[in-house]
Amino acid sequence: MESILMMSRKTFDYICSLVKKDLTTKTYGFRNFRFGDKMILGVEDQVAVALMRLTSGESLQNIGMWFGMNHSAISNITWRFIESMEERAICHMKWPSPEETATIKTRFEKIYGLPNCCGAIDTTHILMCSSSQPNSRVWLDKENKNSMVLQAVVDADMRFRDVVSGWPGSLDDSCILRTSGFYRLCEKGVRLDKQMELPGGSMVREYIVGDASYPLLPWLMTPYQEQDLPASKAEFNKRHKAATTVVENTLATLKGRWRVIQGELWRPDKHRLPRIIFVCCLITNIIIDMDGPLSKEMLVTGNHDQGYKQQFCNVTNGDAAKQRDLISQYVSAGKKTL
């Protein structure tokens, strides 16, 4: 169980308890085509089928052969599981409470030396097969691939704190950010609005870190892009890069674990695919909540967006630039080995 589905028995049992009511509301008979009889699948069997579909990325036909079931039954079970998890497991995807935020900020400063940092943001492309459907070219991204974009904000333990998916790959990272509810909440000061006083009395707002594809904003710190940086700015970039690695590894691990979203298995679908992506993020959080931070054996590192070039955004907020300079001076003055 643990090696195949890549989760502990405790976590599997917990997931079963979440969806039990929905998966037993009606009794479904699924025809076993190897023997021509009918079998009634219990909750554990249905959850195992759905998780196998998500983790393996194999086609419905192949999974149907493994379980001796019609591929339509596999699809039905998987989708009922997805719908149930969306409703029953939503508590595992939430913006951190003030107490949790304090812990996250402590972790980012202890590990990366960045004060008042609350998370890291990045996007990744979920590839889809080509389609002749009307308006399908909107899914064609800059690398001439059909894709859907996932934007994710994660904490220092690789827990998803905010996700947005469903936007076509033709949109760049900064555009997706600006259209997100997360952006609106931060701009209104509902999120990332607390201040921290640095030595000397300067104030720094809560923020997340993101790469050069994002605008520099008071609540979103991006790296310096100039050449021949002075020592303090170079030190900031070094620590900033280390901190953004957490979201890069999170997205690489997401794709490595949930192979259903790794390959070109999907036709352009703005309805079902985002919900499957969301549930994969939810279950990742459940694994962390139940078993603690992911072990090294479970991590996938490297480029989560293989074949995609680095995007650049030149939008800079004046107050944000001043804040970034303050942070660079702070990390340079208190410099410790990463």
C-alpha cells in the first residue's frame, strides 16, 4: 500500500474516512469483464482505484485491465472521489492563521535569513494533447505546447497555501497573478499586511518571494536583475533563490507523485482538469498534515517546467524597491551560511 500509493496506511485510512459517506450513499455494481460477474467495491477499494489513477497516470484502459474492470467504471469511481475530496478535504487548503503565519515566518528566517517572509510563489504548465476544438489555440503556450497553468503559493514545509489553475498556457505568470483572487486580497491588505520592525526602526511588510517572472510589489519580493550587483544585493539574491527553491521542489514533487498531471493525457478541458489538479494539491497537504514534512525519499527536485524558458517582468513598485533594499541590507548585515 505505502509503496504503491506513496502514503502511509494512516493517511489512506483518513482519506477513506473523509469520502466514506459519499462513496457509500449509493451502491454501485461494476462489471468484472474477466469473469463476467459483478462485484461491489467497498470504500477502500474505490479509494485505491482512484488513487492509482492519480498516482500512476496510466490510461483508464490500463487501470481497468489491472483491476479487471471496465474503463468507464474506473472513470466514474475516480470522478466521484474527486468530487468528494473537493468538499470534504477543503479544510486542508487554507491560508495560515496568525499563529501559523508566525511559525512560517520563523522558519523562512531561520533557514534562509529572510525576515517576515510568508511563502514562495511559482507557476508550472500542465501539458495537454492537441485538439481541433473551437478556440483550442488559446491553450497554445509560448513553447508551442498545449498547456494549462497552475499557480501555487507554498510555505516552508512545501504545504500548498493558495492555488489557482484553469488558465491557458498562452498567459504569462504576471498576468495569471493579476487575475487571481490571491492578488486582489493582497492588494486590499486582507493578506500579507502585517509589519515587522527591523533593527534601526525600518518597517518591512509581510511578503512572499517569487522569481523574475513576477512584478516587484510590496508583498511580493523578486530578485535584483541588474548585473555586477554590490555585495548586499548579491547576498539577497542568493537567499531569495534558496527560498524560491521550496516552491520549485514542491511543484516538481507534485508532478512526480501525481503522474496523471505530468504527461499529455488531457484534451483541453477547463472544467475537470483544474479540479483534479486541486485535489492532487489537497492530498499532498493531507500527507504533510498526517505524516509531517515530506521525507527526502518522497521529494522530486529539478526543473518542474522542462522545456520552458524563464519569463521576465519589468514592473517595479517604488515602495517595494525600497523594502527590498532594506531586506538586502538586513540579510547582508546578519549574514550567516545557508
